[in-house]
Amino acid sequence: MEPLGRIADKLDAGERLSFDDGVTLFSHPDLYDVGRLANREREKRHGGLTYYNFNLRLEATNVCVASCLFCSFSRLKPGDADSYTMSLEQVFDKLRARAAQPLTEVHVVNGLHPDLPFEYYLDMLRGLKQVRPGIHLKCFTAVEIAFFADLYGRTDEQVLRELKAAGLDSLPGGGAEIFAERVRRKICHDKADADRYLSIHRLAHRLGMRTNVTMLYGHIETIEERVDHMLRTRALQDDTGGLQAFIPLAFHPDNNQMRKLPAPSATETLRVHAVSRLMLDNVPHVKAFWIATGVDVAQISLWYGVDDLDGTVQEEKIYHMAGARTPETLTTADIRRLIRRAGRLPVERDTLYNVVTGPEADAELATA
Ligand code: V47
């Protein structure tokens, strides 16, 4: 039987896909067939529903001691040209300035700053909650958590507990890159390794927090390393059930040390999202981060396994410094329109996927 037919039969029988199936899906010449299978799995879980949220991205400092070759955002030392570190008041002002917006989430990602005290981060969480008491704080990647533990002489668990007590609600998925040791040694050798990243997510789940996992693709990784990354994520989810979304992130080559590499193509992006949906049978959502994929490809991806588009974002720097030509924000009306025009049903969610505004709202708006 044709290999994709065998995979379709397995999916129909509710059987798990194997490592070899993952490689087959990446190698199969017909992208459309792979997409159709992924779409079936997407529709089994979510029908046409497509999620997004009303969020704000904050990057409080770009000072970073790590030397990830793909990064265009970090600056090594305080005082380097273009380096910045916001005061806490500046961080709070970013949120205060959005007082009129019905935001539900603030997503904070920072460089690994060698000189700030731990109180900076604790006070940041407390202060953000004071400015907006109901807001969900999705802050600090597992790589930042590991860095805090090493810098401030605490265990990973102590760091998570203290941050949680100060207001941390969940962890974003950044810092995962590609789990394979061969790749990490080359592109991000001096930050938390895959085992530590996964163990911090495991700990966060045990403490009652939800997290996401990302995968940076389109640089030096092999197909096998992508599948391995997905299977390690799936194994974590089998153990804890604490993951909400898997987010493939398209490599952007401008202004970093891997700038000679081409950016991944639209077809590669569609395939990676589709294979993610098929392999990660236990992760509820596959997210296309529209800032990274581009708005048009994000729209098409809604037929290739994707059911989530992140959100309004606003103030994104990491991708824009690496050459992204997407807008820095989309309004919720923009996002709903682009989902509708793709033939899908928009749902504004909060970070934990509770419905804020369902698909019926558009009809109400239209007749209001
Ligand atoms: O870990 C950095 C990536 C990540 C580049 O959890 C790059 O909801 C491409 O993790 N080209 C941070 N990627 C962003 C992130 C994220 C995004 C959206 C949603 C969520 C979530 C998390 O950005 C880093 C790294 O993998 N990155 N530089 C670059 N040049």
C-alpha cells in the first residue's frame, strides 16, 4: 500500500504515528495529500474553529549572555549600541497605555541579563497584576527559568514557585529551538539543553501551570531531528498533559550569524505545521505564529492542521529585528476577518482556551 494510505489507516484506527511515519510525511512528494490528512485531524478536534487571543508582547531587555546564532534581537552587554533594559515603570507604562484594550494576556520574553536582581522579575509580575488585576501573565521561557536558577542560586522548582507566588500564570514555549544535541551545540551551545528545558516544563505542569512548546525550523536541522523534537514533546505530554499548543517557528535570517541561510519557503512552513498536527496527537492546539509565517501563509495553514493564530501581539521585536515584514500588530477585527476569509470560524480565547468571543459574534455585529 502507498505509504500515506498506511498512515491514513493508522489515523483512522486511532493508532499512533511512529518516527518513520514522521519521516515519510516530511519526504512525501505531495504536500496537498499531507495537508489533507492534517486537516482531517484538525477538524476531528476543532471542526472549523480557529482561536486567537487579545495579547500584548513585552520584551523588557535585549541584553543577553547567550550567543544563539539565529538571534537578531540580543545585545551582549548593557551599553552596547541598541541594547536596552526597561525600568519597571516603563514596563508598567506599556500596559497602562493599553488601559482601553480588552487584553487578556501579557507575554513577556527577555534576554538573559547578567546583572538584574531576581526582584526585578518578581516585582514585574506583581506590578503587572496591580496595573491589570485579571490579566494572565505568560512569562519567561524555560531557558530564562534555568538562567535565573543558576544566577540566583536556586533550584528550577524554587524559581518557578517564587515566580508563581508573584503572579506568573503560565510559561511560553520559546527556547526549545531543536532538541537534538548536534543542532544545539552548533546554534545555541550556551543555554539550557533539551533535558533541562523539558524538565522545567514538567515541573511547571506539576505546579499547575500550562505551557507551550516551540520548534525553530528551516536552518541546519534535518527532517529526522524535527521528528525527534516532536516525539520528545509528545512523550512529555503523555506524562503530564500540561501542554496547550505546539508552535513551529520559521527561521528568519536577517541580521544574525546564520544570515547566509535562506528563509524556509511557504510550502515548507505548511508542511511543518501539518506534520506537527499529525505527530502530536495528544497536544490540543497547533499554532501558526502569524508574525513568523506571514499573514497569508498563516491563513492557508488553517487548512494544513493549524487551529490557532496566537493573537494581536503588538510590540513584537524578535522577528522584526530578524527581517519579518509582517505588521507589528493585527487588530481583533483584522484577525477575525482573515479567519473568516479563509473559510474558518473565529474564536477569541483567553490563554487557557476559555471562549471570550465565539464565532456567532460576527453575525451579531453584522446585524447590530
Ligand atoms: O525561542 C529567535 C525564536 C523564540 C529567531 O508560547 C527566532 O505562545 C526565527 O517562543 N528567526 C521566541 N525565530 C518566541 C516564542 C513564541 C512566539 C509566539 C508564541 C509563543 C507562545 C512563543 O523566537 C525563540 C526562538 O526560537 N527566534 N530568533 C529568528 N531569527
